[in-house]
Amino acid sequence: MGIYIVRRMIAAVWLLLIVTAATFVVFFLVPRLAGATPDDLASRYAGRTASPEVIHQIAIKLGFTDPIWVQYGRFVKGLVLGADYSTGPTTVHCPAPCLGYSFLTQNPVLPDLLDRLPVTMSLAAGGALIWLLAGVSTGVISALHRGSVFDRAAMGVALAGVSLPIFFTGLLALSVFSYWLGITAPGGSYTPINENPLHWAYDLLLPWITLAFLYAAGYARLTRAGMLDTMGEDFIRTARAKGLPERTVVLRHGLRAALTPILTIFGIDLGLLLGGAILTESTYSLPGIGKYSVDAVVNNDLPKVLGVVLVGSMFIIVANLVVDLLYAVVDPRVRYQ
Amino acid sequence: MSPLLEVRDLRVHFPTEDGVVKAVDGLSLQLERGRRLGIVGESGSGKSAAALAIMGLHQPGTARISGEIWLDSTESGRADLVRAGAEQVRKLRGRTMAMIFQDPLSALHPYYTVGHQIVEAYRLHHDVSKQRAYRHAVELLDRVGIPQSGSRVDDYPHQFSGGMRQRVMIAMMLSCNPDLLIADEPTTALDVTVQAQILDLIRDLPAAVLVISHDLGVVAELADDILVMYAGRAVEYGPASDVFAAPQHPYTWGLLGSMPRWDRTRSQRLAPIPGTPPSLINIPPGCPFHPRCRYAELTGGQATSVRPELRPAGSPEHLVACHLPNPRRAQILADEIRPTL
Amino acid sequence: MKGQDNEMGTNRRVAVLATLAVLILVGCGGPGPAGANSGTSGGIHNPSDGRGGTLRYANSGDWDSLDPADTYYAYSWNFARLYGRSLVMFKSAPGAQGATLVPDLAESLGRSSNDAKTWTYTLRPGVRFEDGTPVTSRDVKYAVERSLDKATFPNGPTYFNDVLDLHGYTSPYADPDPDKLGLRAIETPDDRTIVFHLRKAFSGFDYLAQTPATMPVPRAKDTGSKYKEHVVSTGPYLFQTNELAKRFTMVRNPQWDAATDPNRRPLPDGITVDLNVNADDVDNRLLSGDLDVSIEGSGVGPSAQGRVLGYQARRANTDSASVARLWFTALNSDVAPLNNVHCRKAVLYATDRAGYQRAYGGPTGGEIATNMLPPVIPGAQRFDLYPSPKHLGDIAKAKDELVQCGAPGGFATSISYRAERPKEKATAEALQQSLARAGINLEIKPYPLADYLRLYAGKPDFAKANNLGLIVYGWGADWPDGYGFLSQIVDSRVIRPTGGNSNLGIRDPAIDQMLDQALVTTDAVARQQIWVNIDRKVMEDAFALPGVWAKGLLYRPPNLTNVFISDGFQMYDYLALGTTRR
Ligand SMILES: Nc1ncnc2c1ncn2[C@@H]1O[C@H](COP(=O)(O)OP(=O)(O)OP(=O)(O)O)[C@@H](O)[C@H]1O
Ligand code: SF4
Ligand SMILES: [Mg+2]
């Protein structure tokens, strides 16, 4: 198991190197093919009235005049050894792993990311929990009462959930629950969990539900299908033959088996959650990675983009690793191979 | 004292889009405590449907069940399971009646250890600690012949061979010492040497056993009585020795004729019953076997119009549902059938 | 200054100087005609002296920077007056009055000598930083010095870099002088006197003295690019907390002394500003009373406009601010057949201007523009050389022009717009439809906003090679001023072949000549006439298709007091606002 994790980690490092290198190529090579000079690139960060000399000065400061592999080397070096940056009057050391400073705001990237990570993690964790619970239980009930009013209503709502965009459901929820009824927190509210867990949950409740709504729908459908399959299995008949109460049969025998494929999807979704988080965070003005990445991309702010890419890849890598490990816990047949 | 199990005119009908599938259509049988009844019949004759009806394992909504199923349990007395509440039947399952299935791999839950699965059944009906239940599970595994049962109790089903899995199934079902064990094709998925071991195991059980198979050989090894089923009904029912010594129904003759035996040559051996099993939606009128029966014309047209009821033939306990007059049947048996058996 | 849209392209030094020269002349030319914002909103809504409460602002984006050396948004300059005192400032007053300059940190407006090449200011006594340290002229000098360092402070304007006699001085951070006050262009003979030496005469220097760059910065507290994390206040409020890109809060600055400040009557006890708030959520919060001011001053977004205008009670709480901005489409005279004036005229005749206005949200988005200069600009005149009933276009005249152009059946060309802008997309589609009526077929080509001018539409060879005959664009002035508005979009000499141009194809020596003439014309009325003449010439030669003179629909929650629009910023004056919410 230990060796397995180490191997996975080494693969992950490679992946991160490739992904960041690709980001570099997209960032520098593509505009260059379109005819942009280093100064053209620098002028994005130079303010509107900058003279050509100032722009050139900025190009040098940002290192755009160096060949792309030198710049990439500098980025990797910063990650491993740290780097020094000038704030004007002084030089500050950015300790490893240094993700550099924003081209635009000149804020260091890593502290910003770390500052925002808990927001996105909170959003993701709570959202995921809700969508798992809501989606799976809806799916189970639907499967057990196939064709019932509940089943049809739930599947209808599920269809709405997958097809309605987050900014629509989010803003609607905000208008109704926060501004009209006043029972949930207004947009932009966030309290760190270590400050006040209750407030944390209260502030995030609506974003959680919004995010969960999107995913719960899919999980309800998936669970329903999985449960219908599983409940026809021989071992379910065995469980019944033992005289187990139907609840135990459904939850401990049926759901347990139906959950395994859902876990796989869950891992993928969790890894790609940044996408959903971007929209939710934008809609609710939450200071998380999602909102940060939108700003990074809109402003062509390479260090921030790289930071987000790293975090995003890490999300995927970790989620996959966790799911693989969980899989071994859940499915003994995988464990003993 | 009433028999442990008494089934009267059991019908299991499945309404489907094509029509009502009459999987069991008027089955009656009796099983005394400590005895073993074998049900034989071709695939699709309704054996499993009948067994599941007794166990109350048909999904509500899919099957229409009528008739009577009287189970005389030591704990809760005699009750008609058709009319009893689902909860009452559930409580009898595992405790009073248990069932093992054909495919022991798919019948065991892949994600739980065998110990867990045995303990789960045991603790459901017995208020004992986990440790005691596990000790009980180890004893059971030992009893069904699983070596190193102490460590294997923590293994998962996929870590056992096919025969071992069926032993686990049996151990699981024996955990509560049921009065009735239904074994539906307990050996079909197993290879021959293992089959014999499992049959030995079942034979040594104290419970009354309802063993189901399309293999007469299996039934011959185990059963005190034999019930031959065709199109959802008994066509022949009697003590095993009588049925084997003097089979009465043309369908039984076919079954016995197609039975593999070591002393037959290949050409002699496989004399299958001509034709295919009947549609259960449109069961042939009269004797359902008549489209495949060589002797149908000998009944003077009755075979296609009147459904034959079980009546004694040969001995009082030996029943057969066939219009052939008894003397004629005895003659056919003596002249045509016995030489090939 | 920037509005919310980055309309101005990269600046050329000459042009900025020229712009300023004229701006200044306007300022000195006495009170101009009442601004376009005075008619509807010249008065003060909810006038009040009530102090107390907390004023809640929200920004749908991030601040470029709170550092006075590094900021270039109109709203930011408006807001900066709450925490900093520049030498001179825009008066906190409604309408056209709000565009006049009054002394702030200085005792009077600048005193010039040496043919307006030397400017002297005397600081008011008794002004202190938030830590109690007295403000001296050296703190102002240091502030201006550091604002010159565009590598550290890229966002701010470059006026001082352009006008001061720098002698190669680049940055106090590279200054060998131990006090980092080595810039010879600024002298501080004593604690209260500061003298600026310019490269050449510049009569409008007070406009530069008004920028946040002259807000004093104590060198001991200067942390360069990190200074924005804690700007040291000289104004009535100081930063209490500041989470970059999230929110900051301000409280009263105990060291601010009303006796030293005739311009400010700060009403609220506290100020909170949320950053990066979803734009629709900003509007929702504004309407629900959870927010007091949408700080960018660009008005209510499209999705909330219906909810504002649909209710009488809310509609009464709105102001329509006329902005010195024009949404227009350049007709690129580089691209055949638009090199022929008749083909350009055909486009102007065939255009459905009402459709153009619809693309910008109808009358709330702005008025239909028939010429270039926005009416809010002093001296601007309205005229329409291509009239049609209901502005729907005159297809007969368009076809007539096409015949004269030698393309009787019409022609095909391309139209570009900024891909990220739905309104520009709608414009391109509306034009495609209306021009097709005259047989002019447009192929629509979106390009990324960030590089629109640098690499695509603003790069002459690219525009020509890609047949960009029509280029959808928009333009706003730093201050409401004719020359400043026009020079960057009509002067052919600012077109650089390397790209980054905001003049998208107007090449006319006569126009260039008129611009030069305006620079030396000192009489304000005569100068305003020259702008109108340029405007008229652009329209006669059909170089551009004016679309919409922008307006912003501002909403003021009922609890807001002392609310008015100043022509200086064309939005609510943030220095004056108070709240009844306690
Ligand atoms: N749930 C159901 N719905 C519809 N038809 C069913 C259902 N369950 C069983 N049947 C039908 O009932 C008939 C009898 O099935 P059953 O499983 O009892 O046969 P069997 O005698 O056990 O045969 P085998 O030897 O193959 O197990 C078959 O034709 C089968 O297709
Ligand atoms: S009743 Fe007739 S048809 Fe049926 S089994 Fe007997 S002989 Fe054959
Ligand atoms: Mg069966």
C-alpha cells in the first residue's frame, strides 16, 4: 500500500510538471504565434498610459524577454527553492514552494491560494455531502417505489437540476431565501469554520444546496439505476431468505453494492468540482479558488493561472487517489488482487 | 400431528405484457418433520417459483399467489403463509425455514466476510454477543467441513472455491437450526465430486428438506419422497423407492430415460423427451403433457380435453396424474420402459 | 481616468500633454454651461447633516489598487478623497460645479511663474497623517516620486512622468539620495512649500495636482507594491481592516481635523467595501437594502433594470447619469470599398440606429447618438447629417450612395467586436441585419477583448488583411472635455503600425490640422467650436458610425442621504454621502 501511494505521488509530480508546462506553452507560445512580442505581452500588465519604455521595463521585470524554457525553469526553481521579489523599496523572499507574484496585483500567489482554499474546500465538502446524501437517498427511494408519484416527481426535479445553470438557481435562491424571506445569509457571506462553525454552516448553506442541486440530480438518477440492478441480485434474495428486515436488506446489502460505481463517479466529480465551484463562488461572491481562477484567466495573470492549474490538478489527483484507496476499502475483491 | 409443511392448490401467477405466466398452477404437497422431499422437473416447470412462494420471497406486485401454505413451526404454531402478514413470514425466514440457492457465488454478498454474513443471520434471531455469534459461525463452518474455519471466517466469498461457497451457504442457513430447509438446485453449479460431498452434508441435516433439481440422480440420493412437476403441477408424487422402481407417468419415464448412467452406452443414454416444454401462458388443455406424449392416443381423446387429477397407481401413496388406465400403464411399464431403465 | 470600461488605449505622450493642455483651458474658462447631469440631478437628494451609521459599498470587480500612486478608475479617484488629500481636488458639489477644482491639501490653487513652467503650492498647516505625524511638503514630493515608478505601480496614469523635467529620474527606490528625495524637478524649500518644475509650459497643472498621486505618503511607511495593504490616511477615514480582493473597512480618522479642511463634511462613522461581489448580487442587495452604493458608478445591470424601472417607488429612487462616453463603430477607410466616402455614407444611411440603441439596453443604456461628442461635454452640439424617420435608416438614400460608390448592388465586408461583450455582439448582429437591407453584407468576427487593439482590430495590417471594414468599439474621456475625447480616436498621427491604436482608421489631414489649431486656441468658446467642427467633419466624411451616448442608471436606496451626481466623476459624489441607517 505504501509503495503504491509513493508510486502514485511520483506520477502526480510528473503530471503537474506536464500540466504547468502546457500552461506555459498556451500562455506564451500561442500569442507569439499570433505575432505578439514580449512587450505586447507585458503591456497587458502595464497600465493604460504606459510608454513603450515603461512597457519594456515591465517585460524585463516579468522576465518575458527570456526564452520560454528559461522562464519555465525559473518557475520550477521557485517551486523547489523559493525566489526573491522586489516590492520597490525592499526585496522579499518568497519561500519554497513559491508560486510567484501576480503580474497584475503583485500579490504573492500561494498565500492567496491558501487563503482561499478553505473556502473552496468548505464549499466542496458541504456540497458533496449534501448531494451524496440527497442524491443517493432520493435514488434509493425512487428505485424502491419505481413508478410512484415520488419517483416521477423526483426524477423530474432531477432533470431540472442537471439542466438549470447554477447562476440561475443560485440567484433565484438568493433572491427568495436571503433577500425576500431573510432566512439564509446574503451573497458574499463567509465565516471560517474555526471562527464559528455554526456561522460557517449558516453562511454556506445556500451555496451548498445550489451546488448540491446540480450534482444530486445526477446521483439520484445513477443511484436509482444502480439500485434497480442490485435489488435483482441473488445476494439480495439471500439476505431476504435470512429473514433480514427490508430496511437492512436495502441499506446494508443493496445500497452497499450499488454505491461502488457511484463512488467512482464521485471521485471524478470531486476532482472536477472546481468547475462547479467557479460558478457557485461567482454567484455567491465567495472568496474561494473558483472566483480567483476566473479573475486569473480573465486577466491573463499567468502566475495565478499556474497556481490555479496546480491546485486544480492536485484536486483531481488527490480525489482519484482517495477514491482508489476507498475502493479497496469498499470492495474486498479489489483489495486482494 | 400435522405435517411440517402442507401446500394446497398453490398457484403462482405472473401477470406480464404477453399474458399471465402460470408458473405454478395448482400444486399440492406435504412434508413431514425430518423427511426429505425431492421436486424434479424440466427447466421452467415452476420448481423455483413454488419454493420462493413458500419462502415468501416473491416481490410484492410481481407475483399473484393463491392457495394455502401451512407451516407448522415449533415457535409460532401452524400458519398459512399465503394469508400471513409479510412481517410474520419474514420472522419465520431464517429461523424456521431456510433456503440455499443454485449459484453460491452470486448468492453471497461480495463485500462482506462470510463470518459477517453468518453472524448477521444468527444475531437477527438470537440475542447474543458478537463474539459468541462468531464462535458459533466458526463451529458451523467447521461442521460443514471448511478447514481452518477459525481463520477463514474472516475471508470474503470470492476467496472460496465453488463447493466451499455452497458449504458456507449451508452453514449460514443452518445457523438458526431451521425446521425446514429448501435447497434449490444445491449442486447444479458444482463439479461431480463436490456434488457428492454437498449431498452428504444435506443428507445428514436434522431438518426437513425440500430439495429441488432437474437432475433425478440428485433427488434419488437424497429424497424419501419424490414429486415430479410439469407445467406448474405435480404429475407424479410418491415414495422415492416406488417412483424409481415403478415410475407411473409417461413424463417420468422420459425423465428417467434421459438420465445419464454409467452402464449405458452413449446412444442408449440420451433419449430426450421429444418436443419443448409448454408455454405457461397458454397451457395445453387436457393433459398439459399430451403434445409430447407417445401414449396420448391411448386415452381415447381424454388427454386433449380433461385435465388429469392425481390418483393412486401401483400403491396407495403413489399418485399419478394421467388418464391411462392402470393395467395399461403397468403393461407399458413392463414391456417398454423397464428394459431401458 | 477609466470608467468601468477600459476604453482608452495605450497612450502616447504627446497626446496626453495636448489633452491636458486643453482640459486646463476649459477649467480656467469660467463656469461652462450646466452639465448634462444638472438638469435631472443637479439638486441634492435627501440633503442631510446627520452623522453616524455605516455606509456599505460593493464592487463587482477588484480595485486596481488602493495605493494613490497606482490607481486609475474614476470611482477610485472619487473614493480616494475619503482617505487622502491631494494638493487640489474636484469640488464636492452637484452637476457642473462638481467639475471645478478647489484647493485641498494646498491653501490655494497652484501659483505659476516662468510662463507656467513652474508651479508652487503652499500646504495648509495642521494636516496630519493618521499616526499624528504632521504632513510636510517632502511627503508630497516623495508620493509623486514613487508614482513615477511604473514598474512598481503600473496602474496609475503617467501624467507626471510626461510633464516633469525628470533629468532621467526613474524611482525613489533607485535613488542614491539618502532621503530618497533626489528628484530635481520638485523642490521643497520648507515644510509647507512645494515647487514643480516642468519640461515645458503647462497651464493646466492643477488638474495633475488633483490626481491621487499628490496625496502624501510617509517614506517610513512605504512598502512599495505592498503599501496598498495599508495606505496611511490623511483624510477623514482610515483603513481599519483590509483583506485584499475581498473587503476592507474604514473608520473615522481621529487625526483628521475639520478645521484644516473646508471641503469635507464626513457623515457616516464607518465605511465597508466588499470586493469581487457578483454583479447581479450587487444589484439585488442594493434593491433589498443590504447595500448602499454600487461603487463602480456604472449603474444597475441589465437583469435588475426591469425590477428597478418596473416599480414606481424604486423608479423614483433612480438617477440617469449622462456619461462622457460614446459607443460607436469605426468605418475603416483602409479597407475597400470603404475607402470610398460614398460607400461609408451608404452604411450610415442604411443603419438602424434604434437597433443600435436596443443592443445597449434601449433608452436606459443611453441616447441614440447622431454625432460623436457626448452632450455632457461642454460646448458639444447635436446634429444629424444622416436623418431618417425614427432613426430606422434610409434605404433609398443608402442605395443612392452605393450607386455613387460604384457598387449599386451593395458589397461585402467584415465587422469585428470584442468577444466578451454581449452588447457589442448584439450591435454587430443588429448592423448585419440592417445593412443587409441595402445589400451590404457583413461577416461577423469576434476577437478577444484583452488583445482587441494590440493584435487585432487596432493593428492596421491585421484589420486590413482581415477585411475589417466595420469595427465595433467605444470611447470615454478622462474628464468631460472635447479635445480629450476626440484626439485619441480621430488624430491620424497617433496610428502606430505596430498596433494598440484606438484610432481605428480615420485618416484626414484636415482633422489633424484642426486638432493642432485647438491646442493653441486660448478662447474657450472658439475652442469648443473647433471640436464641433471636427465632429462635423468626421460625420461629413462618414468615418464613424455613432451609436449610443452612454447613460448609467444609478439607484440610490432610500436610506442614502446627501446624494448627487457630480460632473467631475459622472456618478454619485462619495465624499458627500451619508446614511440614515444606524
Ligand atoms: N418474476 C417473474 N415474472 C414472470 N415470469 C416469471 C417470473 N419468475 C419466473 N417466471 C417464469 O415462471 C416459469 C417458472 O420458473 P421457475 O424459475 O419456477 O422454473 P424452474 O422450474 O425453477 O426452472 P429451472 O430448472 O430453470 O430453475 C418460467 O417460465 C419463468 O420464466
Ligand atoms: S394423460 Fe395421456 S397424454 Fe397425459 S401423460 Fe397420460 S397418457 Fe400422456
Ligand atoms: Mg429454478
